[in-house]
Amino acid sequence: MTFTFVTQPLAPGLYEVEGIYLTTPFEGRHPITQMWGENPDFYKQFKPGGVPLKGHNGIDFGMPNGTKILATDAGQVIEIGTGNTGFGRYVKLRHWWGESLCAHMQSVSVESGQWVERGQLLGYSNNTGTSTGPHLHFGIRTNPYNRSDGWGGYTDPLPFMDPVDIILPPYARGIRVAGR
């Protein structure tokens, strides 16, 4: 069973990996505040693999600071980062199908190399790095990926998530919003 939302240009190879079923990477219900591929003029300043991004390379979920951030699938913690720009404090996991990233976190509750189960606590949300408000940036890379593809190797996670768990922004539901 595959869920499909087509609201923005999708990264190459999106549907080449089957059998990926992700839970939401947080506790509770929180709305999407920025979809995949949005705001290309802003994101071109970021150059993973030396190539400017074509747009937003993940999904942002608006949520209060301190919201529990959870593993969206079982995997191993491969990277924990902290910075004043970009993703700020983040956790990256390796899964059988690729990688997931949770960014702009307040704190991290796991260690590098640790195995985590689906739904396990990774840490808490915040507003670290290049961010304009409290939210979680969630991104995935599906194998094989190319960091120089203009998306940093990331692909839209939305089609791999259950639509019942997702609160789309009004403009993505066909509701007119001022300024869009």
C-alpha cells in the first residue's frame, strides 16, 4: 500500500523504493508548515555536495518547543550534529531503505551508534539552526541517493506516510490563503 500526495515537484526516483511505511516522527498531531520543494529562492543558498538546493528538501511540522521527537522507523543513529546554522541540532538514522533526519531539535536523547526502534524517543523539538520558529524538519534519503542532485540526496517523505496522520496546510488542500 503506497500513499501519494502530489503537491510539489518530487525528487527523482521517488517511487523506486517500495515497502517504506513511516510513522510521524513526533508525539501528537502537528500540521505541516512547509512542504517539499517550496521556497527555492531561499534554499539555493544551501549547497550540499556543492550544488544549490532546488527547494525545501524535507517537510516542516509546526510544533511547540519540547515536543517529543520519535524514530519514524527502526534504525541506527549514524550522526548527531549541532550548529548555529542549517539544521541546528539534529539526529540522522540509517535504515534498511536509506536515512532519516530530524532537525532543529532542542536536545538529543540517543547516542551515535545506538540502535533505535520505531517510535523510540530521539529527543525534543525546538528552533535551532536556520529557523524562523519552533518546528521539526523531517527528511529522508532513499537508497541509492546522490547528494549532488539538487536536493542533497533527499526525497519527499510524504508519500511514505499514512495520510490519516498528516495535517496538510490549507493551501495544499485547495483552500485559498492570503499571499499564496
